[in-house]
Amino acid sequence: MKLISWNIDSLNAALTSDSNRAQLSRQVLETIKYENADIIAIQETKLPAKGPSKKHLEILEEQFPDYTSVWVSSQEPARKSYAGTMFLYKNELEPEVTRPFIDSPCTMDSEGRIISLEFDNFYVTNVYTPNAGSSLGRLDDRQLWDEKYADYLSKLDEEKPVIACGDFNVAHEEIDLAHPESNRRSAGFTDEERQGFTNLLDRGFTDTFRHIHGDVEGVYTWWAQRVKTSKINNSGWRIDYFLVSDRIKDKVTRSEMIDSGTRQDHTPIILEIDL
């Protein structure tokens, strides 16, 4: 089975805008289409509460005719057109779709951050983890989220093996970002967030990229848009992951990044696993 995960940073812009960035996003979508994955997980769709428009669905059907789309969007009292997650999966697949609430703090449960697929022998779940904020104003809530999310994955794992993917908004170790020394109190690399990710792995999950590639350095999934040279200089962070239940880690045959060309922000990641 082949899976792809990508924080798209606005599905609407990627599908309908004529901006240079949108054109770059569509090039990434073409690359994703070429991989012919069984399941595609998308984060930060930024769609309205009702989800994709008729136009969005028409474009998705044209571009991905062999796929079914399911989604969850931000709802009141959360912000409008914020966060949001989506799956595209091959039409012949017949998973049960859930949009769980995990008793997370403030409005996080209403922000469309988790959508899951249940198959006969495993789960696939897609997450867009909340950012702690540039001034770490949401760090306390983020720590509670990490605990609740770890509980959620562990509960799934008690029933059947789990594949968890998405934007986890944390660089786990120093080798997961280009400049750890200057980012000690930056969102995504605080001791608290890193410990939260460690705690999640300790509940019985494996970071598949590290499992396959060991301590390789300089391989990232995100480069800041606001810094024009971030990607040219490879000043990036690895904050997007495929995690699997420990008991199926040796079934993973591929876990790596997909080249997104000159487009900054997130790049897609890909997993192949023999289930």
C-alpha cells in the first residue's frame, strides 16, 4: 500500500487561484498524481464549514477521477476557513470514516484537525497538529492536545495497527531542523513539544523515516515562506511524519519526502508498507 501526506496550505488556492504560488502547488499535485497512491492525506485545507464547494469537487474529480474524497472542516466556535483535513482514497477501498473529537482544549476539537479511516485490519489517521504560536501563546493548550492525541492513537492501537500521518508541527530531535541552537524556544522545537512527541512514540509508535534512514541529516519537510532563501539554503525543519504501530514497523519499505521543486512551505511525504 502506498500513502502520501501533504500540508497543502489552502486547497482553494491550490485548485482555483492563478497566483505563482498556486501554480507551484498544482505542479506538486501533478507529482502526487504520478505516484498513484492508494490514500492521499491533506492538511490545512482552510475550507469553509460546509467543506469543498461544487467547483472544488469538480476539479478534484477531474484531477483525481479514481478517488473518493472525505473531509472535516473548522466549525463554530472555531475560526472560519481554518485548519481542516481531507482524505482522497481509491474508489475500490471501502473504509469507515470517522471525524473524532478527542476532548482537546479550547476550540481545537472544532478545527477539523483529525479524520480517520478504518479498514478491516488497520487504521489510517490524518492529523494537523495545532501550532503553539509565534509567541508560544498556545503552548499550554498544545501540551494538552499532545496528551489527548496520544491517548486517541493508543486507543486505536489497542484494536488494530495504526498508520498516523500529517503535519505534527514539531521537529523531534536536533537533526530534524537546520538550526536547533537558535530555535530552542521557537514553536515546534520547545522542550515541551519535543517531549510530547517522545511520549507519543513511547506509547508504541515508530517514526518511519528514522526507522528506514537512521540518523541521516539535512532532510526536511518544511521551509519558511517568509525567508526567500530558506529552501535554497536548505534551512528547513522535519515536522511532517508517517508513524506506525511498532508491531508493523518492519512492514514499511519506503518512507521519504517527495520533491516539491521551488515551492516553499511543506513538501509531501510518502510511505509504502506491505500490509
